[in-house]
Amino acid sequence: MGNNIPEVKLGVIAVSRDCFVISLSERRRAAVKDACTQKGIDLFEAKTTVENETDMQKAVAEVTAAGCNALLVFLGNFGPETPETLIAKYFDGPVMYAAAAEETGKDLINGRGDAYCGMLNCSYNLGLRNLKAYIPEYPVGTAEEIADMIADFVPVARVLIGLANLKIITFGPRPQDFFACNAPIKPLYDLGVEIQENSELDLLVAYRAHENDPRIGDVVKDMADELGMEGNQYPDLLPRMAQFELTLLDWAEENKGARKYVAFADKCWPAFPKEFGFEPCYVNSRLASRGIPVACEVDIYGALSEYIGACITGDAVTLLDINNSVPRDIYEEDIKGKFDYTLKDTFMGFHCGNTPFCKLAKGAAVKYQLIQNRLLENGGTPDFTRGTLEGDIAAGQITFYRLHGAADGTLHSYIAQGEILPVATRSFGGIGVFAIPEMGRFYRHVLIEKHYPHHGAVAFGHVGKALFSIFDYLGVKDIAFNQPKGMLYPTENPFAE
């Protein structure tokens, strides 16, 4: 995934209330370190145990000097409310709080830590100070259970570190009649994300400046190797696309400014193909496979959502239209009786060709954009409408999700886990047959009812748990999901069939 995704360096600081035995907290901290080592989790163990504010300053300096950018504050016993919560204030990075479970009924005199109680006061004090922290669903456990909680925290921390250092670079404006890609800027700043908005003309000037770039040949070879003989249907097009890939990568490097990571949201029609000489979809897919999402149609919050998914999974993501219903004949022939879904649970996710090659089924290839060819080339032999990466998306688990800035400047989100079915789409573009439990109700009472645009980000795996924790940490009040049967949405008609 290249260097556009943060690497999490975890540390642990144990805290101890001064009326408890400090060695109890230290012994339990060491056990957490050992459990993490056994699970392959690299965890720096700060040797300073925090009982007061002076200890707090020393411990934060210790983990900072060790290069830690994410932290577990571990209540090995009840814990000191003030210094333990001030750690979250003074440490520069996401902080998780968890507490030790009691170990045995044979030692509940000197060996009782009361961390179960201490977590309550810890949470209370975090609230008093308006400090954000990650607290697991059940934040009390044995060393092994704490290690599992840490494993869940890592992708959350990776996203939070990434967003704190992210710049979204756009080339726009959005296409005409694409108000779905409206993007209020203020919520991005509230999240700590920077944005740099550029003109499509700026991109064209930069692209032309890369003509005859000596690196083009190497990129062409890499493209040809990736596509293979079957996928490389237009070898004459590769130098143009390689020139564009270098343009975007150089622009990212030259315009990061004070930020470490970038994502793009680019205009790709109607003027782009004629002026640049190709469709940018395949290049966009290649950057996405390296952890640099390039959202279509200047979808700024689509780019933000994709970047979040890339940080969680450490893998390629994509952005798709929630596009069309599955025809009944395909459902009857290929889905009914073979998979436990109704017709309304299914739909097709589609985009012109931005899904990375590694996420497409066998037979994927660079082709041409059929719709743009009709519009811009009168349906004739395709020339500049070539450049899409097309094929059915490979079957497997997915999470469809979006973090969205609404027109009123508030943040909303949805998360829906499901799968891509191993069913041929019989269509064009990068496309797949998606199945999400109770999708019909979710479509009506979340996507339509809450005015979401047609773009959704796709992570290739079930990552709803991490997404929910991230959106909650970011202060998103509305986190919608595909509610199971019998759990009515507020707007759902209880008498509807």
C-alpha cells in the first residue's frame, strides 16, 4: 500500500491509585505486554507507572521518545482520575482506555484492583475534560482479552492518525447536475482534514508538462505486466495513462505541504477524455491499490470514505454507484435457492472502471466507457473514451459505507455489511452483484430517507465494527446501519408488507 497509510506504533502506560499496591498494576501491565507479544502485536511498555501528574508527564515523554503514535492507558487497579485522563490531553495521538479484570477468587484482599470501578471514574473525568478516547465495548479483561482489544484498536488508530495528517486534493468543479457530490468544507476542518481545491485546467497544464517524462516507459511496463495479454487491449493507450499517473503522483508529493497523506477527488467527465485523450479510470484504480484513493466526479466525501477504508484494511478499496436492481431472471436463475437473500436484498454496484485490478474477477481488461462513447464519440470507434478498467468484481465479503457532509454542514454516516455474489453481471464497467441483508429497507429508510448520494465506498471485508468505533470517536451522531427484520426504522411504516 506504499507510504500513504500510517504505521501504528503502540505504547502502553499503566496507572495506579496511590492507595493501591503499585506492583499489582505493573505486574498486570507486563502480562498485557506478554500477551501482545504472543499474538504478534508490537507494544512498547513504558516503565513509568502513573500515580500523579509528575508521573504522567514523565510517562508521556517516555512513550513519545519511543516513537509511539497510539497509546493504551491501562488501569491495572482503580487508577488516579486526574493524571490518567490528562494522558489523553498531552499525548499526541489516539488513546485507548482499558482495565484489568480480577484474576482469582483466591486473592481478593491484597490482589483486588477495583479497576472495574475505576473505569467509571475515568470515563466520567474524560467527559468533564471534553477529551476523546477509544473505549472498547467491554473494556475490562484479562491480559489476553486486553490484547484482543488492542488488536481491534490498531485499525481505528490507523484511521485517526491518517485523518489528522490527510489532505484531500481536488480537481473540479463537480460535473453539471451532480449535486450529489456537494461537499461542505467546514466538516472536513472539524475532522482535522485539509483540502486543496484546484481547477481541471491546472491538471491539464501539469499533465502536458509531463510529456516525454523519462519515467513513462517504466510505468508502461508495470501497467502491461499488471494487465497481462488479456487485459491490455489498448497498448497504444498506456503511454498516455502512464504520463497521467506520474502527473498525479508528482502533484501529490509537491502539494502535501504540512501533511503526510493525500487522497484525490477528480473530475473525469465530460471535458476530461477529449482534452487528455483517455478516460482516467485505470490510473485511478492503480493509485487506489497503493492506498491513494482517487474518487470519481469530485466526490470529496467519497475520497474521505475511501481513505478511511484503506487505513482500516491496509488494502485496496473502491467507490461505486449504488446503481441498479438485479433483474428478476438473474435472481431466479443464479441467486434464489443458492443464497439466502431475497431479490430486494440484492443490487448491482457499478462504476466506469476505477476498481483496482486485484479486486476484479478473471477476464478484467482496459476497455472504453460505453456511455461517454455514445455521448462524445457518437457511438463510433472508441478513441479518447478508452481507459476504463472493466470486469465483474470478485466475490467475497464487503462493507458498503460512507461518511458524508450534508448540505447543512453536519456529518452523517452509514455502514452495511454484506457480500459480492459469484454471479455474472452480463454488463459493462467495473460491476458486481451485491447482497446486503434487508437492503430494500435500508435503501428506503437510510439512503433515500436521509438524502445520501449514489456513491458508496466499498471495503473488501467485514469492517463495520471498526467503522462504527471510528465514526463514534469522530463525533458523528448519525451512524445508520442495515437494521435486521423486526427492528423498525423511525420512518418505517409498521403496516407495510
